[in-house]
Amino acid sequence: MPTVDIDGDEASDGLFALVIAVVEILVDALEREAIRRMESESLTDAEIERLGSHLAELEAEIDRLKEEVGVGDDVDRLRGDLDGLVSDALLDLDDSRPGVDSR
Amino acid sequence: MSAPTADPGTSVSDGRYVYCVVAVEEDESDERDDWSEPNGVDGAEAYLVTSDGVGAVVHRCERTPNPADLSSVKRSLLRHQHVVDAAGEAFGTPLPFRFGTVVEGGDEAVERWLTETADTQRKHLDALSGKWEYRIEVGWDEDALAETVESNDDRLRELAEKLEDSSEGTSYLLQKQYDKRLSDLVYGEREARVSDLVERLDPLIDRMEELGRPSVSLEDDQGSDRQSDDGPTLRVAVFAPKQNEIPIGDVLDDVEADPETTAVQYTGPWPPYTFAPSLGDEGNGNGESTESNADTTDVGPGAGGA
């Protein structure tokens, strides 16, 4: 089971990387929802344009912050760890069906 | 039915390191009495102890291997594999033992154990007879898969056209939409290729096991680095009759001819490391069964080729 290590060189860097990782995941979720709504044609062209501009600005701002504090690699690593945690959790769920011993 | 084995890294009295069990016909007595393999683990000579039509390949030892000493374990694993291969060549598909299995009490103890378990051993050996393990690894180039998908999907073409004449905010979302569809399609394309390959192999093989990433590399100490630059791959062990070795190779040749395939590795025949029943696992849990787990180490591909 992978663990999430937030000890960067500096504790504050580690925490910052964690915050950025969480914000990135939120933005990804927002983008997916925006695309879903685009595909189901529930947004006007003007709404699409406005939403797209906001999300683009958010992404640019996150990239700028990562660059400035130098935590890009830490963020990628954290998100990789989180992927591992989620995969393991899903496997555990799969294993814990009734009548089957969980690993 | 586990053999009474000794703890790893300890001294044993009149120990016998066990490599594998093989089937020996009664009328092969000359052949089996003469058989030996000089280049075993720790340079020891491996020979055969037989009883009731089954034989254990062993060597005399005074200590059990210490699994904590990784560099010597790696060396010993290759020797272990070498002896199991030689025994397989002489007596047909062997039932390989976990690396580091040592029985105390000399040839008599091994013989006694063989006599007690001969029926089960024969049953396992009969089931394995004439069949071998093969390792297959197929890699695909993600960029090439993406190109194929892009040229075949109308929706992607449509999105690309819209992208060209849309304003900044819209094009940002359209690009995301494009990327997501592309990655879903590439994933689907890879899955389709894997299931197509599995379907074609199915009539040629008995069993298939998906393999994880190699946990230990025998060539260097950086096995884990191999994960980073890999595209989508299929790594499996299959258990197949010897006569299907070439037909399987033909299927893989077809796959290799696809422009999106980066690499095909096909190795074997190996002893059934993945498919043999684990004899030690049936122990009674009171410490008798203390073999190292090193047999799960990937000693197959890389140590030879087909």
C-alpha cells in the first residue's frame, strides 16, 4: 500500500505541494464536468467561452505557482501516490465481496 | 504435503537443498543414477534421489541460503534455474521448488518424503507433462496508437476543425475535450489489441497469467526504473504444449508486424514457475514451511531467449 509523503525539503513546501495537488484535482474535476455539459449541449457558446477562459486562467496560475515555489515534481509525485492509493482501495473493494476474504 | 524444511540462513545437519521434483520411469534407472549437474547453487553438484517413480533433484549442504544477502541470492537464483533447466531437459517438465528449500536428514529423509507424497507428485507431474511455461511481452507505441486513432475517428476530426476557428476560452475546453476523447480511444485501442491477441493465443495455450512488473532485475540494481519510459504493454506467462511453441511464435510475428507494436519478447520454454502448484503452501503452518519467496522473482525473461 503506497503512502503519501508530504515531507519536502521544507515542511511548508510539502504542505504547499499537497494544497496544489488538491487544487489541480479539483480543477480536473471541474474541467470534466464542463466537458460533460458541453457534450450534452446544456451550455451556450458564451457560457463555454467564459468557463473555458476561467479554467485556462486557473491552470496558468497553478503552473506559475508551481514554477515559483519549485514544487512541480513534488505535486506530480503526490498525485502518482494518490493514484496508487485509489487503485489499491478499488482492488480492496473488489476483494471484499461477501464470502471472499479481504487481503 | 510440504517437506520438513529448515529456516533460511541457518546451519543444518546433513542438509539437502531441493531444486525440483521430476518424473522418472523405472526402466530409466541407469540414466537417473548417472545424472548429475555440477554447476549448482554455491557450486555444489546436484544429483537425483528417487523413490516410487518420482525423483528429487538435490545437493548436499551445510547451510541454508540467506535471503537477506541480495547479491548472493541473485547469483544463486540463476544457478538454481540452471539446474532446474538441466533436470527438465533430462526428465521432462519438472515441478520446480521455491528457491532456498532445504531438507534435513540426508538422502533418507528426502526419499522418505518422496515415498509419502509420490501419488500427489505424480499427479502434478502428469498434469505438467509435455507442457512448458512461456513468457510473452508485447509493447505498443502510445504515439503511434494515437495517430491511428486520430486518423480513424470522425469526432476527433470534427473537434480539431472546431478548434481551429474558436476563440481562446472555447478552444481551451475543446482541446481538453479532444485530449480526453483521444486518451479514452487510445486506451480502448490498446484493450482491443490485447483481447484480440489473447483470443488468438487461447486455442494454443492451457493457461495464462498476467505478470506484474519485475520486482527484482537480475541484470542491474535499477529494476524499478524500467517503469518510467514504457508505453502500454502486455506481460503474461502462458502454459502451453511444446508443439505449440512455433504456432504461438507465428501469432506473435503477426503482432510484431503491426506498425504500432514497439517490441515483442517471447522466451521459453521455462519450467512452470508460474503454473506449478506451490507444494510449500500446503504446509501445516507451524514453521515447517519456511522457503523464501524468491521464486516470485522474475528469473525468466532476460536470462535466455527464444
